[in-house]
Amino acid sequence: MIQLRSGATLALVLAATALASGCRTGCREYLHNEFKVGPNYGSPAAPVADEWIDSTNSHLAIGPTPDRAWWRVFQDPTLDRLITIAYEQNITLREAGFRVAQSQSEWAVVAGNLFPQSQQLFGDYTRVQRSTQTATFPAGVPGLPEALTVRNFDNWRVGGALTWELDFWGRYRRAIEAADARLDAQIENYDDALVLLIAEVAATYVDYRTIEQRLEYARSNVTLQAESARIAEKRRQEAVVDAEVDSPQAKSNLARTKAAIQSLQIAQRRAQNRLAVLLGMPPHDLAYLLEDSKGIPQAPEVLTIDLPASLLRRRPDVRRAERLAAAQSAQIGIAESNLYPAISINGAAALEAATFSRLFSSDAWSGTVGPAFRWNVLNYGRLVNQVNVEEARLQQQIAIYQQTVLRANEEAENAIIGFLLYHDQMELLNQSVTEAKEAVRVTQIKYQGGTVDFNRVFTVEQLLVGQQDQLAISAGNSAQSLIQLYRAMGGGWEIRLHPPPPLPAPRLPDPPLEALPPPAQP
């Protein structure tokens, strides 16, 4: 007890000396920080706009988003099913989940340092034979104690030892703060991966449906152009003037449209393969999941979104950057603790005897206990600069956090203007397609009657092909801009808190009869 009281006195003397010696944390701040050196963390300021640039647009409504499962605004059950499968099976998301589990275990390792850092049990047996030819145990010297004349003996020993560095300066508590923040950052990383996954599944699905619509338009135009080519060939056979030019021109136009179909089919297969990987499956025919088509998902007329300030709490990557800054702030206190003496209590206890039968007797006990300190008094140049390094790293993390907020604001604004203008563009292209269809109908009739030449037919058919294709692309872009907006707003990660019910396993299509195995022989 006298030794422990002396150790406490030693600790107080060293603490007072260190805090009064001009180190970074003064006595008042040390007490305010609950006996921890280094700064206490406070969330850094972030530049964020007061309102959206187009907040007064009639297609925008400002307010809390009513449904965090944002993909349901498309009212497409196939998309809902794909996102549920991706959430359950995606490999990248699973990898992010294991990073969270790793971070949880790392936190437990750091928290364990609050307890005695070194705890050991030991035991050994030795058979000793002493030399009689040394000055330590000389032979033939009269008057030596009996213990020194024994050349051969056994020694049995079992016991334990511990070293406990007291968390006097908050080194280990700061380390737990840093581990807490890093664990939070990994959870935000998982949520960010979830936001990106849902957005990519939705975007790939829209790509697939857009290509599907473009193929439908292209095939309908093949039918129209085939009819024009038939009329031109018939006129050539009837030796109508200039018909020998009209027929190859019509066939060339038809072949070009058919070739465009091949390119679209390639793009469609690639979108399907990408979708399969996002669902955690090898690429294969997804017709059993995609057959119930409702066309290109349609964005709503009016979209409700939060204010720009909501990005600070909604976006996982913003929250992750803030948590990494918090972890780095704690590192300053850890580095600063090296400027002060490390105060510890060391102890050991053992049972030791020359024979095993006497090893556990009461007089076989031995042990030591007492305080100790270590102070790196000649390394202040390196230690102080290491604190400076950690402080500079904190400023870097704060800058990264602020830049992440700005980038989030930019992404949201880009998506908003896309959503608004693609909506207007679709209305104009719908009108253009309607007029082009009428122009094709009239010119085909007039060409068949010989009142217009084929160049007029060729022009309006090309106009219809281009305008229909642009209409499908614009409809896809409108849906994509909505997906980008919800992604920019950090939507979708709440599925982790309220997961959808598991889906029944989809029924694969029946194999063709020729692929069935032959019946078993009796």
C-alpha cells in the first residue's frame, strides 16, 4: 500500500510538471477535456446553398421527401424486384458489410487497451548444473554457504506478470474516439455503396428499357421503309422515270436502319449483362425478370426534394468525410500524449521451488509491484513535429469534407436542371414525332401516286427515324436525371433500416425438350 500511495504521488508530481512545462494542453483545457490532452472535436463548417437555383420552378416542390424508397416513384414492379434482389445478393455491398465487421473488431482491440496492456502467465522447469571453474562458484573454497556448493539442482516456477500504463493523458480514450469515428465512417461507406448500387441498378434498368424502346421504333421504321422499297422496286419494274435510282436508294435506307438494330441489340445485351452482375449473378438471359415491361420508367410531373442543407445529413459520403475528420482530430491527442511521461504500474507474482512437491507451499510465493514512468525528454523535436503532422492531416480532412459538400451540391443542381429541361424536351419531341408520322403517311401516298419524288419520302422517313430515336433517348434521360438527383440527395440507404421482405425465388424458364435428359432405364 505504501508503494501504491507513493506511485500516486509520483503520478501527480509528474502530471503537474508536464502540464506546467509549456506543453500544448494547459491545465484548464486538460480538465475541461475530462483529463485528456489534445483538442475536443467539433463539426467543421460546411459551405451549403440556402436554396436550389430552380426552387421556384412549378415542377419542384420543396419539403421532406415523403418516401425514402425513391425508386417507387416510377411505379414499376420490375424495378422494385430488381433492387430487392440486388440488395440481397450484390457482392460489392457484401464486401462493404465485411469492412464494417472488421472495423467493429478493430474498435474492440483498441478498447481493450484501457485494461492492463500486458498480461502474461508463465511457467518453466530448469535443471541446472553449475561450473566449479568460475569465480562465481569456485570449488574447494572453505566457508561457502551450503547453497553455493550444490552443483546440480532443479527449479520449478509458475506465475504471472502484468504491465498497466495508466491512461493519464487520455491516449487510449482518444484512440477509442478515433476507432468510434472510423467505425461510423465504415457504416457510412456501406450506406454510400448502397446508394450507388440502387442508383446503378435503376440507371442500368432504364438503359435497358430505353434501348428496348429504340429497338421498337427501329423495327416499326423497318416496316415503313420496306413498304417504300417495295413501291420503289415496283415503279422500277414499271420503268417509271428515275425509278432506277429510287429503288437502290430505298433499299440502302432500309439496310441502314436494319444495321442500326444490330448496334442496339449489342447495347441491350451489354446492359443486361451489367444488370446481372449488379444482381450478384453471372451474366445470363434475364428475360424471366424483365419480361413484364412497362416501357421506359416515367418521372413524375412534380418532384419533392429537401433543401440543400439536407445534403449534410442525407448523403453518406458527406457523413463519412465528417467522421474521418473526427477520427483525425483524436489522432492529435494521441500524438500529443507522447510529449508527457507514460505512468504505469508493473507487477509480477510467482511460485518457485526446487522440487515440484514444494511448489505450492505458502513460502514458495515471490513477487514485485510498483509504479514506473518513461518520459521521452530528448525527442521533443520529433514528437512536436508529429503533432504538427496530425494537425495538418486534420485540416486536410476538413478540406475534403467541405469539398465533398460542394460536389454534392453540384451533382444535385446538375440533376435538377436535367430533370426540368428533359421534361420540356420530351414534350417537343412528342410533337415532332407526331408531325413526322403524318408527313411519312402523306408522302408515301403521294409517292405511290407519282406526285412527289422519292427524295421527299427518303427525307421524311429519315426524319421520323431520328425523331423517334431522340424521343426514346430523351425519355430515358428524363428518368436518368431523376435517378441522378436521388443519388445526389443520398437516397436509398434507408433500405438497410427497413429491408423489404425477401422475394420468392424466380422461376427459371423451362428448358427446350431436346435439352432434357433421356429417361432413366429401369
